[in-house]
Amino acid sequence: MSDPNARPVLTTTAGAPVADNQNSISAGPRGPLLLQDYQLIEKLAHQNRERIPERVVHAKGSGAYGTLTVTHDITRYTRAKVFTPGSQTEVLLRFSTVAGERGAADAERDVRGFALKFYTSEGNWDLVGNNTPVFFVRDPLKFPDFIRTQKRHPATNMRSPTAMWDFWSLSPESLHQVTILFSDRGLPQGYRFMNGYGSHTYSLWNDAGERYWVKFHFKSMQGIRTWTNKEANEVIAEDRESAQRDLYEAIERGDYPRWRVCVQIMPEAGAEKTPYNPFDITKVWPHGDYPLIDVGVLELNRNAAHYFAEIEQASFSPSNIVPGIGFSPDKLLQGRLFAYADAHRYRVGTHYEALPVNRPRCPVHHHHADGAMRFDAPRGTDHYYEPNSFGGPVEAPSVKEPPLRIDGDADRYNHREGNDDYTQPGNLFRLMTPEQQQHLFNNIAAAMQGVPRFIIDRQIEHFRRADPAYAAGVAAAIGRIHTAPASAPTTAADVGQQAAD
Ligand code: NDP
Ligand code: HEM
């Protein structure tokens, strides 16, 4: 037992010592209370402000710090200092599920977020990826619609399988990601047992000004481990924080999770030659054409000390890149370049990047000084604008990205026209073992319970176009699993009832 006299005195936020932290000030022993009891008011008022809006997607998550160790030389592709051979860079990695709210159970079938912040010597590089190499939509105009189908129905306040399958069956570009989601990999045993992917095509550029297109891969060195639906239900019944617990406890006992970091590289001109659009996030680059190149090892080795400060307030944005790393024409990526920093300014606050978890580990010089939450005092100077005659930071032309040639008329191009949405999902289906295929059929059939027949039929046609055996397997599983014939819901309440079934 420590000496109570050695403990610091409790204070108000203004630093004044608190004499009594058990009893409010009342007029007589029975009350009422006095408005002058500022200690009470401060406690209640702070409690009212202890939450910030949760992330609109990826609200439930877990994070930890670690290091990227570069073991291989890719400096011929990029001048980014984070890829200096032999170097180590501190990272923060936040995992998440997508659809559930902050209190959702971890062991749910869903895509997992894999958001990395590399605190490099040239600024923060955020690679905000998932545990899947592809995504459901390829145009950011469709992202809010897609997310609505994953969230709660406006009338029933329940999730709606009808909305999900309606949207997916009307958006064939989703088939690749849907196939992954309902495969074994759609339900990882924990964050340590899954791969991560940058998913988008990004770019690298070197000192000679040459550009390469790149995809980032993080291959779990713990191996892939997944739950079946039944196993996951049993896990959730016992423990809603199974992935959080697994990650936290592994790091506490020194069993640090690691991922092999790899890239796929395509020369800039190569993008004209692939039979698919290499900037389409619903497509992978086949390993046979673009083999994985080793870069290094990512290790997580330190838990956060304060979850709210360090994980809830962690603010990742694909717009955070560093010299030697660039974007690509990928339309979905372009939309994301706006969305994240906008979310942070709203959700966390104007100066979110000055918070300890987000603050770059290199010097920061900019003129965005004023606004809510300025909690340090920059020295007043005469060079608070640029250009000026009095000193201060100046631009660095040496880090200018090489120009990118683009062409074409500005228009709204139909991204569903002439786009092969079936070959790659079919390839994935065909590389599964018969047992894995059977799991896929069963998982899809289970998720389609209560969905109107015309939507199921529309979706089965997509499966058929990927592979006739895919469609036949799902149809057979529906015949086995569905207890009642699917019918068209007539009211919102019907939809909700079906979602609950
Ligand atoms: P390969 O045989 O070289 O690679 C197959 C890949 O599929 C491996 O990366 C494997 O991951 C992964 N995989 C296996 N089962 C699943 C699953 N249920 N969900 C997601 N990924 C899985 O083939 P190709 O490169 O020619 O690609 C064939 C298909 O594999 C693609 O159409 C795509 O669907 C899928 N895929 C391809 C990736 C790529 O970047 N090329 C990446 C991930 C999937 P692991 O090595 O960890 O076992
Ligand atoms: C979180 C938007 C596509 C991965 C978010 C957030 C928004 C958002 C607004 C919440 C940010 C916050 O409040 O902190 C979008 C839009 C997309 C898109 C508009 C498409 C146009 C994607 C894709 C991926 C992805 C394709 C993966 C490849 C993530 C991850 C998070 C996230 C991992 C959680 C980050 C964290 O842990 O804080 N997204 N997203 N998103 N998104 Fe996206």
C-alpha cells in the first residue's frame, strides 16, 4: 500500500485543490444543491463531452504501435526515405470492422480495416487499407449508397439483408468483394490472423523522376485463421471483444504479431497494356503477371496507454503521402482523398493533426495556426504568411512529383459498360477447395434468408457468369437452408422482420 501522503492532491481543471470529492454542497444535509458547487458542475459538464462522434464507418476497432523494418532494397522505384534499406519507422496500425457501431461484436462477418500511419522522417504516410485486395464499388459516387445498405434500415432500425443483396445484385462490380466476404476469409479469428492490403493502386517515383504503379500487401506471419459462422456465434456469446482481447494480450505477453510487407510493381507505361483497368479497385493484379516483391517486416509491439487519446482520436487519411509515394487515377481513391480529412475536422477538430497520436515525428512548419483547440503557443513572428520578406519556411522544389500525362473529355463515363466483373471473382472461386466452396455457398445462402426471390435470382445470375458451379452451389444451399419460400416484402416492417429472422 503506497503512502497516501505521497499521492498528489486532486484538483479542478484550473488546478485548484479539491477538499471533498464525495459530497456536493447542499443547503442543509437533505439538499437542495447550490449552483456555486463548481466542482460538481465541472464533473457533470465534462462527462457530457466525453464522446466524439464515432467514425461513420469502421467505428469498432483496435490499434497498436509498432515498427516497419525495411529488409530489401526498392530504392530503384522510390525515393521515399521510409524505404531506406535497413531503416526502422514507427507505425500505428488500427484494425476495425466496417459496418457495426462502436459497441459491435468483433467476431462478425465483415471486411476488416487495416489502417497504417507511418511516422516517417518526411511526414506521416497513411496507408488506409483493408484485409481484402478489392472493394465493393469503384466510383466514390456509390460509396454512401453502399454504406447505407450496410447500416440500419431507416424505419426498422435493423440491418436489412434485402437492402444489401438488392444493392449488390444491381452493382455487379461488387461480386469480387462479395465472394471474399462470404468465403472463409470473411470472418477472421482475430486481427493477427489476416492479411492487409493497400487495395488501391498507388504510385512510387524515384530520384530520376520515373513513376511506377504499386500495390501494397501485408501477409500475416501468424497464418490465416478463420471462424465458421457457428464458431463465431459461440465466440460472440462469450466475448464481444475477441479480436481486441487477442491483439492486446498477444502484445502484452511479448508475442508480437508480424506481417511480411510486399509490393507489386507495374512500370508507368504498363497501365496501357493490361486487359483490365489497373486503377479499378474491384480488380487485383494477378501474381503471375506482377509477382510480390519483398520490402520488409511490420511488427506490432506496443499497446496504447490511453485508448481514447491514441486510438479513438487516431486520424488516418489516404491523402497523407510523402515524397516518393503518390496517388493514381483510381476514381475511388480520388474520392477518399477528400473524405477522410473532412471527417477528422468534423469528428475530432480543426487541429486534429497536432494531437500526440497524429502529430508527425518530424518538424512541421505551416501557417494554419488559429482555430479551436490551439493548445500550444507558436512564437509570434512577422512571417505568418508566404511569400514574405522576413524569413520562415519556404517550398522545396526538389520534392515535386513527376508530371502525369492524362487525356480524355470530361464526362460521366458508364463504369459498368465493357467492364469484366466476372473473370477475377471466377478465378477466386476456382482456386478454392471443394470444402471452401461449400462454405461459400452456405454462407451466402444463410445471409440471403428472407431476401425477395427476384433479388436472389438476379444475384445468382452474377454467380453464374463468374462460374456456373458457383451459381449451382448457392442455389442448392438455398434449397437446403431456407426454411420458407422467399417472398417480396411489402412494407418496411416486413423488411425489418426478415432482417431479424
Ligand atoms: P494466386 O494463386 O497467385 O493467388 C491467390 C491469392 O488468393 C493468394 O494471395 C491467396 O492469399 C488469396 N486467397 C486465397 N483464398 C482467398 C479468399 N478466400 N479470399 C481472398 N483471397 C484469397 O492467384 P492470382 O494472383 O492469379 O489471383 C487469383 C485470384 O486470387 C484473384 O482473382 C483474386 O480474387 C485472388 N487474390 C489475388 C490477389 C492478388 O493480389 N493477385 C490477392 C488476394 C486474392 P494467401 O497467399 O494469403 O493464401
Ligand atoms: C474509415 C470514407 C473507401 C478503408 C472511413 C471514414 C470515412 C471513410 C469517412 C471515417 C474516417 C474517420 O472518421 O476517422 C470512405 C469513402 C470511400 C471509402 C468515401 C470510398 C469513396 C474505403 C476503402 C478502404 C477503406 C476502399 C480500404 C481499401 C477505411 C478504413 C477506415 C475507414 C480502414 C478506418 C480508419 C481508422 O481506423 O480510423 N472511410 N471510405 N475505405 N475507411 Fe474508408
